[in-house]
Amino acid sequence: MAAVEATPSHMRVAPGGVNITAATLPNSPDVNPDERNEVVQNFVNAFNAALESSDVSAISQLFADIGYLRDHLALSWSFRTLLGPQKVKTFLEDCKKPTGSLPLRKIQIDDGSPFRAPNVIPLDVEGTAKCVLAFFTFESTLGTGRGAVRLIPENGNWKIYTFYTLLESLKDYPESIGGRRPLGAEHGINKDRKNWAARRKDEVECRGDYEPKVIVLGAGQAGLTIAVRLKALGVQSLVIDQNERIGDNWRKRYAQLVLHDPVWYDHFPYIQFPASWPVFTPKDKLADFFESYAKLMELNVWMSSTLKDAQYDDDKKIWTVTVERKLEDGSMDKRVFHPTHVIQATGHSGKKNMPSIPGIQSFQGDTLCHSSEFKGAKEGASGKKAVVVGSCNSAHDIAQDYFEKGYDVTMVQRSSTCVVTSDSILNIYLKNVYEEGGPPVEDADLFGESVPTPLLKAIHTSVVPVQNLLEAEMRAGLEKAGFKLDSGADDSGHHIKYYQRGGGYYIDVGASKLIANGDIKIKQGQEVTGLLPRGVKFADGSELEADEVVFATGYQSMKTMTRSIFGDKVADRIGEVWGLNEEGEFNTIWQKSGHPGFWFHGGNLALCRHYSRLLALQIKAIEEGLLQW
């Protein structure tokens, strides 16, 4: 059987995903900064006047011909991006149908910090396209939220280029934080009083009144962030995980693993990383943080636990879930729960993509595994030969680890890879938003999410040539070594590639120099067709000696895990997960999946932080009868 995918990596998208078209950037002249406040106030007045009468036509006419409306739950209980006045009008007419009026009631300028104050900003890296950016708060029939608008001149009038609404709080059901925090004490006389420790034990063990409404499968960043959001909304949840300790999903990975995203991008809800935290987090340090976070936030987590069975009753709209747990004394405990919701939080990918190839059973070397199982290169193994199949983040980290331990290492690059340096991530992509001294992380999230994905693609397409120029020496060295580069779909870079297929890139933290110097050898453009007792065979008939072989060949879609854990009956009802739809929104994840009471949550730490709130709001709304399946 042939090895993993032969399709070029820069062309692949997630199953069911599309390669979206980049937005058209406005050909805007210089904008006078002195006019920004007046421009914004005039817009707010016109928008609110149209809102008051739910005049959909008047609102749609405020949009430029190339303008976007992006809504996350505030108008439609869904994730939508609409381009142009006519599509905006049709969308808003649909939003009116349930009650005859728009759910949005009023917007108000939010200038509570220098970052949020109306300002003139560039839309491209050259600064040739500019807009007036303003943040706002809003009230709706559902609750309250925040948003952002970008305004551009069009035919002598100021029009909306992007308009974003984000629901943050449900009316009558706010989060129990800040001024709404729990009292923590029971004053007065109560002969049946239990102290905090006893109540907490009952809650963790799901005894008495602590029946979980939500079962969360997976105690990584996805499972913990959704659990903490649900807790703040008063929704009981139980997180289960097969590992022995919280954080093992990171702790058990290869020894040299360090996050490639910086700390300012990775904060958790309600508790951020300390000011002394390193810019790039080592995997064991992150694992310990997860463990501490779950304890501090009083999350109900069962480790050494397995979901044995899950059946959904469409009539009663509840699950029957059987969980088996290994207790501290080694005995097994089996419990049956009846939650309304089940969340698959097992990572934004699915099963490991381990190829089945001839000779795999007869390999006689020291190590043969998938990258997810790699424990680290061995000390004192100088002169040993290692082959790493794959050429993205994990493959580079593992190859670098092998080189540093004295191995003769070859990386097998079957197609092409998008490479960006860590410096470019810090100083181009995240600069002025996620950085030391930057805005609060929720302001940064609002800014980022207010950019519709087609516009994000256009912006990144303008950034890539600048990035490539700054990284010209690195790129030349890689190409000379025979390493094939790409710049993502339509030259839009690594970030859009992550959105479209969840991988296909490397953020360089050292391995690129090793490749350029020949310290990590490259076998390019050939598929692995077989394993030899001490080597690897390729489609062109060539062979490589190998004492150790690691397949850093990625993962299948989240849906493969659904099918494996929950069976065909559940998996057949849901759509493909991850990748982008025609509007540039993600497929299925964080929203109604197609199967009642079944949700997906995953992604990097930043996505889990932001979208956990939106997922929790939908679940709370269903529990309170505000939203129906």
C-alpha cells in the first residue's frame, strides 16, 4: 500500500474545506486622522437610526460594495460572514424573521483605552490601503457584546468595510465572575452544613445534585477551557481523559517540544500566564500549568477514565454515557450519566496518520513510531542513523533533536512546506497586538476576530513578500539544500494554511539552519514505499539506512476520532470538521455539528480561549430554552 498523501501540501485543504478567495483591498486615499471621531460618530448615528426601525435596507446601504459583515452568535446564533450589501441585506432579513425585528438594539463607541479609541490604521503591510477602525459595545435581545467596524471612503461617502459582532454575555445569565462571584461562605445556622472540601468532593465525584449536564472528552487546552467557561455560566460539566495526570497530553510528547506561539497569544480564560513566564513555553511547564489551572478553577476532571459507551435518545434529547475510571487503589469504577451535551475535545486533529506500508512488521531497528509516540532521541547514540518522514513542525523538532544527540539524520520531504521564522511571527504577524505591553488579550482577540478570513488572507498575502525578503538568506539556504518551499494557498502564508488544513508549515526555531548547513539531510519529492530490516525504501528505488524511523505524517480529521469513539451512528450525522467554508468560517467546530447535543472544541491555545466562550454560550442558551437544536 502506498504511503501517506501524495497531493502537494500547499494544495491540500481539510476534508470538506475550500480555498477561499482573498478580499479586495480598498483603493483608499490618505485618511485625515483628525476626521476619525466625526466619521465614527456619524456612522454610529446612522446605524442606530436604522436599527431603531429594523430598516434592513438602510443598514445594508451603509456597507461598501466590497464590505463584509461578520457575526458570531449576536445576530444569528451562528458564525457567518457576508460580502456586499445585497448578501448583508438577505442575511439581516433572515435574522428578522423570528420576531419581526433585528436582535441588535444599539451600538455605542467603546474608547475606553488607547487601543480601542477610533484610529486610522493600514490594512496592508505597505500602508497603501487605510481605514478608520473603531470598537463598540452593543445591546441585543439576547444579551450584550462587543464589536469592531472598519470604515473606508467610497464615492465620497464613508462606508463599512468590515463590521463584526461578538456575543459575550446572555441576558439574565451572566458569568459568575467579578461582582457576581460566589460568596463562598454559608452564614447563619445550618446543622447539615458541609465545608468547602466536602462540597468540592461531592462535585468532583458527581454525587447528589452534581449530575453533569455536559460530558467533555479530553483534558487538554480544549477540554479545560470549555469546562471553565461552562462553570462560569453555572453549567455542570465533567471532563474525562484516559491519561493519568492532567497535562499528560503535552507531558508525554517528545522531550524537546516547546510551543512555537508566544505567551501573549496563549493565555487561558480568567487566569493568564504569570509575568515571569517564558515567551515560549516548554511542554512540561505547560502540562504543569494545566494541572494547576484545573485545581485553581475547581474543574471536575476524571483522569484514567474511558468513555465506554454513548447513546443518544432523540425523543428525550439526552445521552446515556458510560464512563469507566481507574481509582487510586487500582480498582475500576463504572458510572452511567445522562448529560444533555457531549463535547469532543480530543484535539483539532483526529487519528494519527500512520501509514501502512510493506515491511513495517519486519523492521529491526531501535525505533519505529509516529511522531505522537516519539519520546526523544537517545543519549550516547552518536553515529546512529535516523529517518524522519515529514517536514512540518514536529518533523523539524524531532530531526533537530536527533542531530543534537549525534545522529546522522535525514528528513523525508515528500512535497513542499511553508516555513516562517519565529522572529517573523513575533515582529510581523503578532506585533502591536500580541506582545509585551500590548492590549489586553481579549481586546487583541476582538481585533483579530473582527478581520473576516478573506480579508485576513489578503493581508497575509501582502505580508508574505516582506517576510520572504527578510528571510531571504534562510530561504536560499533551504532551497540550495534541496528543501522545497511554498508560501501557502495563493501565497497567503502559514496562518491561512493552518486554517485550511491544520498544518503544512514550520515555524523555524533552529532546524532550518541545520538543513541549510547539511547537518540535517533532505530526501525530497519521494514517497516511502517500504521498510527494510534496517532502512527505508523509496518510490524511485533508492534506499536509506535507518536505525530509527519516525513518521511525522500528521493526523486525520477530528471526525475520524468521532467514528472511532462514538461509532458510525454519531459520525454519519455530522459534517466535516475544520477547514473553511465558502464564507471563510470554520466547518462544524464550536457550533452545531449536525448531531443534537454533540459538539467539537479544539485548536491552538488562542482559538480554544476565544471560541470556548462562544461554545459555552450556545450550550447555556439551549439549557435555558433560548436556543433550539
